[in-house]
Amino acid sequence: MLHQMARKLKQVGHVASTVDVLHDIDEEEKEYALGLHSERLAIAYGLLHTPNGSPIRIVKNLRACRDCHEVIKLISEVYNREIILRDRVCFHHFRERGCSCNDYW
């Protein structure tokens, strides 16, 4: 499911933002590392195990990175899902390529 999500995101024009990845690795490895963030794993699991159209709820104790925030906005549109993410700072309600936080960072 992670590979399918990555393919669909590339089709709609997503380019990974690796600015926040601080490891000393090349760009391809940074993009791969971003693809394994916990939010994306939780969304992939939710897409596999919930009925189409039902919301996906995620709670985590760390702040979501900028790239994951952008990716979740795209996923909400591509898969036609409402995604509710509670991170360390606030609630994010993603729907149709938008977020309730108005991209506050």
C-alpha cells in the first residue's frame, strides 16, 4: 500500500521536501526515509482496513513534518477520505486537499 500511495502521489505532482531531513544521506535515501514516517504507515493501514469513505484517525506524540502534512493533504483528496491527525501541537482535519490548521507551522 505504501508503494501504491507513493505512485499516486507522484501522479498528482508531489515532490518530496527533504529540507527537514537532517541525516547525512543522499536525496533518494531521504525521500525513502520520509516515506516510512509513522503517519504514512498509519494511513496505509487505515486505507487497507477501513471501508471506503470512512475517516482515518491518527494520534501521535511527535510533531508531523512539513512533507507529511503536504502528503496527507494530497492523500485526503486522492483517496477521498477525511483524515484526522492529532500531533503534539494540534488537531489537523484533512479533507479535499485542505487542512483545518490553514498550514500553520
